[in-house]
Amino acid sequence: MHLLLPLALACLLLAVQAQANGMCSAPPDTEAASSSCGGPTLTKKAGEPQLARLIDISVEIAPGLPTWMSETGLGSEYTWLVADMTKGDPYYSSQISLNVHTGTHMDSPAHFVQEEYNGGITIEKLDLNDLVGPALVIEVPAGSNITAAVVRSMNLPADCVRLLLKTQNSAKDLMHNPVFESDYVGFTGDGARYLADHTNVKVVGIDGLSIAAYDENVAGHRALFFKHIIPVEGLDLRELQDGRWYNLTCLPLKLKGAEGAPARCIAYGPTERPMEIPA
């Protein structure tokens, strides 16, 4: 009996060591997320969706950024130095001049509704609870604007409060082309009305300069704003996956009295449907 106990202990130690050695390398049908054995190694099977990560879905404000109805883009005159160390100043300091609907930006209902503007429903009044939380990505079929039929075909779940629409704009990389193209994909008036009347969406983002199609820009915006649905325009959604949930954070500059503002938007995912943040 005394001889069996040390033998059993030795076998147990050998088994533990073999298991530890095996954990330091990924199985042949997986891709390792970490090559270190000093901590946990995350793996995913080949062909599976990417592991969750933080993705910047804002576009860079730069000279080549497209702007509304421009053939040359933003240009370089939007920023200049008011203090320059090469000219004897002790520091650098820049000044900027931008339209509030430049690049990735958000609109308030005051953008297209006179009563909302008169009532002060401007960008700093947006509810932050609507701007942070789970968002569903839906890829819009190529060759169509976002009509009522297209929205109906999305079969949005009742708990979809934030919707990110990945369209042909991403495939054409319109947000990185300085030449404005009026054939971008956006909501038609009936598509925006269907979203407003038949879903629980409060925030809708798109990968083009405008949430609404060029020929129905007023009707598309108004249909959303009458239900206080907030558009996020000018997003870079190329890295997001169709049909997946992401944790969205999208916050506009706090510009008092402005109908819109540039925003920095980030998405974490893809994930299982995340929990709402308590108000």
C-alpha cells in the first residue's frame, strides 16, 4: 500500500504536465489568438467568424474626405495653425472650420423639422442611452435603395434598437472617395416610414454621406425625424459582419444649438446579442 501511493502521485503529475504542454499550442484545425503560454490562449476554428475586437467605424477627417455635392472633397483648408513652433511659438495649436455634417456625424430632428429647431431639439439634447448599446448589422442587397420592401425583408427583431446598414456604399468605398456620387444607397421615403412605423429602431447608421437617397433626401430624413429616430451618417462599416451584433458607442460633439455634429463611433464585436446598459 505504501508503494502504491507514490506511484499514483507520479502518474498524476505526469498527466498534469502533459496536459499543460498540450495547451501551449493550438490544435491543427484552429487559429491561435495568442502565441504566449504565459496566459490563456484563445483559439477559433478555421472559417469561424472573427473573435470580438474593437473596431473604429468612423472615417478620418482629412483632405480627401467626400463632402456634399463637391467634386474635390474637403480639401486642406479646414484646419490651420494659429501657433507654430517653427515660427517661434512655444507650442503648436490648430484651429478648424467644418460643416457639422462632415465625415462621420449625427443629425438631430432639428436638421429637417422647423418645429424641432424652434423647440431646441438640437444635437446636445440627444439621449445618451440611445447612442450606446447593442447594434445589429444588416447588409442591404446590392442594386437597391432602402425601400419599404427592403426594410420588411430584414425581419428586424423587436429588441433591435440600433441598426447599422451596410450597403453597396461600402463595396464602392464611397466614404474614401473625394468625388461626391449622387447614386449612393439610402432610404426612400416609404422605406424610412416603414422603419419608423413598424420597428423599434431608435438609431440607424449608414455607410454613406446621407441616410436618405439623393432624390428623396427630404422625405427620407423627415420620416425618421417625425419619430425621433436618429441617423448616423458617414460610417465605415467595411469590417462589420452581416447579421451580427456589436456593442456600439457613437457620441456627437456637444455643440449647443446645432442641428448636427461630427461623431466618433466604435463597435465591439461581433458578439452574441449584448445586454442593454441600464438607464
